[in-house]
Amino acid sequence: MDNFWSSPPVALLVFLALAYGLYRLGGALAAQGEHSNNKHLPYTGGEDPLPVPSVLTYHAFFRLALLFGILHVAALVLSTLPRYITSHRLALVYLVGVGISVFVLTGEEEE
């Protein structure tokens, strides 16, 4: 009989029943508030919810993705440069190129 209660399927059912009982008990003891249309919206501190933000277009999304890709590759390249390089000109040139790319990608978008 000891093996019956310690078997995984029975233990799962016992703990699921316990969790469900605690859930129902908590629901019964909780304060019942009045119905509101904004009840299930994110917390806004008592203010009216903000309007839905504009949707990011594919063009803007890919520009942002390219920007993050360039910055992550730049961090990877610069972090893997050997320390014994006497001249850091290569890293400086690379950073200038990355800076120009970031400047172009973050510039105003022409419509």
C-alpha cells in the first residue's frame, strides 16, 4: 500500500486535487469586487487605459532588427580581438564603420 501512494500518477492526482481545493478556497475567501469593463486590463493606477500604440511596420521592424544585429556582431568582434595587438587602429576603424551604420539606421525615415 505504501507504493501506491508514492507512485507518480497517484501523487500527481493528489497534488492536483490539493491545488484545486486551495484555489477554490482562496476564491471563496477573496473580496468580491463590483464588475468593471476595465477589470481585466493591465494596472493603470486608476487612470483610463492608454490608446493602443501604433503597429510597427515591417520596414521599421527590419531596420531595428538590422541595428541590433550590427551592434551585437560589433560587440562580438571587438570582444574577441587579441589583446596583444599593439595598434588598435583596426578596432577604431571598425567602430567608426559601426557608428556610421547606426547613424544611418537611426536617421529619419523617408516616406
